[in-house]
Amino acid sequence: MKQGKTRKSGLSGPASGRAAKSEFLVGLIGEGIQASLSPALHEEEARCQGLRLHYRLIDLAREGRSAADLPRLIEAAEAEGYDGLNITYPCKQAVLPPLTELSEDARAIGPVNTVVFREGKRKGFNTDCSGFAVSFRQKLGDAPI
């Protein structure tokens, strides 16, 4: 079985009559990311959740590429069976053209830091805002701003 392609629909688990997917292929696209701790962090978290995650770095600088290569890189990742990508500097806005959908937050904010490939679509998300908001609320609680 090809990595990242254990089911075709977004449905899994008991209600769908299919087993939940347990192996994923994802990557990080950015520039100068070789020192990133994301692969180790995400692979370990997946392991703790009983999942297998293969997290690959796609470093533009190391491969002699630029943000202008994003459409081809997104197409290639999707064709190779990636389930999704994290997007970082300098690509968060340059990644918008090859996407077919945007989450509500991504439409409102603009930059995209996560791309999910599902059911033939490329959906972009911005998780920076929600992550910041949760941390902000945890530290400040109900304090007036």
C-alpha cells in the first residue's frame, strides 16, 4: 500500500465502515529549515497517539528553489501521496494560487501555514491565529484588554 493513501474519502472509523487511517506522509516547505525540530516533534507525537508519521523537509534553499516553485512542489507532493504540508517562510502567501479552498481563518487573515490534501482538493489553513489565541487566553484569562 502506498504511504498516505489508505482511504479515498474523508470518512473513517465505525460510522463509515472503514478502519481509521494510521499512517501519514507530511512535509514542511520553507527556506533554511534544516535545523527544524518539526519532524522529530510531530513524529514523536504521532507515535504517542499510535500513528505512523513520516515528516519530510522540503528546503527551498537546499534544493536551489524559490517560492515561485510552489505550484510545482504542491502538485508533486499531492501526486507522491502526501496527506498534507506545513508551510513556513517565505511561502505562506505564495502558496495561495495552487490551493482549491481556504478555511475561514485563512480567508480572513491571508497567509496559509497548513495545506491538507483530501478528496482531490488542496485546502489551506492558518493555524497561527488559533494557536496564538489559545495561548493568549490561557495566560490572560478574563483580564480586560
